[in-house]
Amino acid sequence: MSDRSAVLIAALLLAGGGAAPSASAQMFPARPVHLVVSYAPGGTGDIVARLISDRLAAALGQTVVVENRPGASGAIGTQSVVSAPPDGHMLLIGQPAEVAINQHWIKGLTYDPDRDLQPVALATVVPLALVVPAAAPHANLADLLKAASTQGLAFASSGTGTPGHFAGELLKLRTHSNMTHVPYKGAGPALNDLIGAHVDFFFSGFPPALAQVKTGKLKLIAVSTAKHSPAAPDVPTVAEASGIADFDISLWQGIFAPRATPKDVVARLNAEFNKVITEPDIRARLHDDGADVTPLSVEQFTAFVQAESEKYLQIIRQSGVKPE
């Protein structure tokens, strides 16, 4: 190549933005992309993953496969992503337990979210729905707390150390109620047992719970966030119904990649994912399920995750709840 040709190419690159696309950006994706959900099918993360997978596949030009890898409060699925090649082809639909709680909760955890995971994009933030079986005598939270004080109740969770677990434990501790925790490997199995009245209540992610409320199989008696849900504006918050002023717990879902994933691949995934969740029909579907959709940059999402991690660390310390 002549010196003149080299200068001309350099000038063209500068005119086009300063640099040619890197090899990683040009090659990604080179094969199907896998979205790992660390819980059994039927939970909020699973619903979000399956809702966006086809649109994300169209945007990336490759098949997007949703895989459920439940167990250990999300640690099993998360470890599989952490151990994958950092090239953007194996991604985690991360939620609070495996990303913001486990490192403060599980001794001997085989991964460190801060060290091993790269935040990519936020999908949704949803309240937890306090639901009971349709045939339960509890018409409201006051009735449920009265029953807990007289006969004792069992509450389900998607797993030990999940937001639903902490919500139940905080309700128990702040109201001095007689409640027993029953963990499951995801919201799907927990909801099935709640419908069958094998447990008495469940702080579930809003989308899967609302679907069962609409069919008449469950009753929604409160939401876990400080504000009402637009999808159920007449349903009180736990704080309103119980008098626990600072009761405010939410469930969120986001995309994470192995930490060493190239920045340009992360940037592309962030851009494509944000486009998908803001498509009018996708956004409307998520809003109907009670989810708030707020696209964030990689840097904004990273700050969000760090704040959530600190929040749950304080909840663990203040509540005194110990791993089971």
C-alpha cells in the first residue's frame, strides 16, 4: 500500500467517525444467542425473555434461544453465563437475587457479580404482587395478618434470598406474625402450589401473578412497592395496608454478559435491546403486566445495579434474616 493510499484511508475513517468497526463488532453475532433465565419457566424473567426473544433475533440476525437453568437462588444459571466465552453469545436475564443479593447472602458463592458480570441493559422494573388463593378467606392484608397471628401461615418464594423471600420476611418481622417460609425453584412452581392452596400467600413478580388473578385462580391483596401499580391502581401498597412506612421492594430484569465481553458488542446489545423493549406493542404488553419500562445506557444500568446491591445489603443487615 502506498503512503498516499494509507493517508486517504485514514482520512476516510476519520470522516466516518474516527475508527473502523472492530473485529468483534463485525463478527457478532456469529451464531445463535442464548438468554439464560436462572429460574423455572413461568416467572417474570422467563416471561420477559420469551416476549423479547423473537424481536431481538430479528434485530441481531441470529436465532435467540431462551434457556431455563434454575437452582440456588439463580446462582446455577448465573455461573453458566459467567463461565461462558465473553463474546456476547451467552447472556443472562439477571434479577435481584443472582445479581444484587447472592454476594451478600450465600457463603462460598462461585461468582462475584461486580467482578464477573457486565451490565448491558435494563428491561423492566415491576412490583411484587401479594397474592393468595382465590378461595382463601383473606379479603385484604389485615385479614391475612390476623390469620397469621392466630393460626400461622406459610408463604412461598421463588427461592431463598429472592426479593419475594425478603418481602415475606420483612412483613413477618415488622408485624411480629407467625409465618413460615417455603422456597421454590422459581415463580412458576410457587404459583402452582399457591393455586392449590399448599401455601397461603406469595410475593410474586407482577406479570405471572396478574395472569392468574385475571383467570380468577388468585386474589391480589397488596403490592410491595411504595407506589400503586398502574396495572392495578385500586390495590393498596403493603405500607398502606400494614402501616410499615418504609416497605418498598421491587423486582427487575436486565441483560448481563460475561465481564470481558468487548465494549462494542455490549454497546450494540444495549442499543438493540432498548429498541426492542420500547417498540409500542412490546411496551404496551409490559405495561399491561404492571412493568415499568425505562431504557438505560450501559453506564446508567451499571449505577442502578450498584445501588440495588447496596439496598439489599442494608435490608439483610437490618432485617436479621439468615440463609436457610
